[in-house]
Amino acid sequence: MEHLIRVGIVEDNQGMRESWKLFIDSAKDMVVLEAVHSVEAMLESKELKKCDLIIMDIGLPGMSGIEGVTEIKKLHPGMYIIMASVYDDDSYVFEALKAGAIGYLMKKVTPEDLVEAIRDAIKGGSPINPNIARRIIETFHKVHASVPEENLSERELQILQELATGRSYAAIGKEIFLSIDGVRHHIRGIYKKLQVHSRSEAISKGISRKLIDPR
């Protein structure tokens, strides 16, 4: 028992719950310690703290699987939780991962893939169905593409460096031979590109991203 991967199952469909238990128990390196129909039942189980990993459904009676992830992680921060659901909507996927799940599988997963996903998670991986993983990557690309580039012009870099000295707009204008309105115009551009709203934020981001030298 000490060398086996100890698994818990939360699934309200009895047939599926028993099938998963059978598949997992048939693997030589793992055992199911608890298989219940709800998050509440798992939270009350004495076996929960002994588990290495939980397979969690989302659509459950009472507390949802996503809420369950949050509650279990509060009690056992190191617990591995893999979602297994019929839902492949982006909102469910991201909410589950944000709650602390380390994997997301569709319920149509094969017995072999389910067992392999458990091994992968224990070894430090994040088992996710290929189509869901691709959508996560596409979402990341979309978000990344929507962020303005930080390509500050030479003039903007010069003004950002002057901002770091603490000089007023008027003093900066005199230093670089530019009107106050011109300085303000460039600063608005700096704020927009760096996605900040104040001098201190601009300086902080400029230093952290090595756009300017701290003085």
C-alpha cells in the first residue's frame, strides 16, 4: 500500500464511478481508497487525507466539482486533483484550473488514458485532453496578441529615464528641448504601451523590464 498511488473518486453516476474504480484498481501501481457521489461525502471521508490524487466530476449534487477543488485544496494544499467532465466549455476549464486542478479530462477518456493521466499527474505533469490543451494555447495567444507591444521609441525611453529622476514635466522639457505639451503627449504614449496609469508604475515597470537604468 505504501508504494501505491492512492486515489479518490468523486462522481455521482454510479455506473461510471464503479467503472473508474475497477479500471484504477486493476492497475498494479494504484488503488482507490474512496469512491463517493458528492464533494460533501468526500470531505467527510476519513480516507480523503490518505489520498494522493482525486478524480473529480464537475456537475455534482450539492457542491460543484469546482467548488470541491477549492475546499479540498484548503484542507490539503498538496492534493492532486484531475477534473473528469462532460463539459469542455472554456469557462469550466479555466475555472477548474484556477481553483487548483492540475488536469482536465473528458469523461469519454479511455481506461488506459485515465490510468496514464494519474501516473502523469503524480510525476508532476498536467494531463489535459489534446483539444482542450489546444484551446488553452489559442486563448493565451489571443490574450498575448491583444497586449500592446512595449516598443518605446528612443524619445519615449529618454522621457521615461527622465521621469525616473523625479523631474517635473517642465524640467524634463527643458532638459530634452521639448514643450510641456510635447512631454505630456509622449508620457501618454508611454503609459499606453506599458499599460500603466502613473509615473511610479511606469518607472517600476521600466526598471523591472530593463528599459531604463535605476538612478
